[in-house]
Amino acid sequence: MPAGVTWGQYIAFSTAAMLSMLAGSQTVHQYYRPLQDLSDYINKELKNLPENVQVKIKQELQEEGVLNKS
């Protein structure tokens, strides 16, 4: 194993690292709610594009269920 550690230490460290990453990402999504205003952000960014492109992208996103119909 790398750096002369045993398999047990390596697996324990890897498990602890993975669990802390999962807990951290879950905490971020619970506290900051980054996807809550996704539709507003998408609509704001689409306004910078030509009208024909806006319509096509909105239609595709609505079909995929990413963008709420508005």
C-alpha cells in the first residue's frame, strides 16, 4: 500500500473520507438549497440569446423536466 500503511488503515481512511464528502454535500444542499431557483437562473440567462434559440432551448428543457412551464 502507499506510504507503508496497512489495508485496514487504508480502507478506514477511504471510508471516512467518502462519508465526510457525502455528509458535506448533503449539508450544502439542505442549508443553501442551490437548485431551488434554477428555473429563474435559466430564464435570466436565456434572455441573452436570440428569440429563436430561446424557444428551442426552453422547449427542450421543458420536455426533459428541467425547466418549469411558465
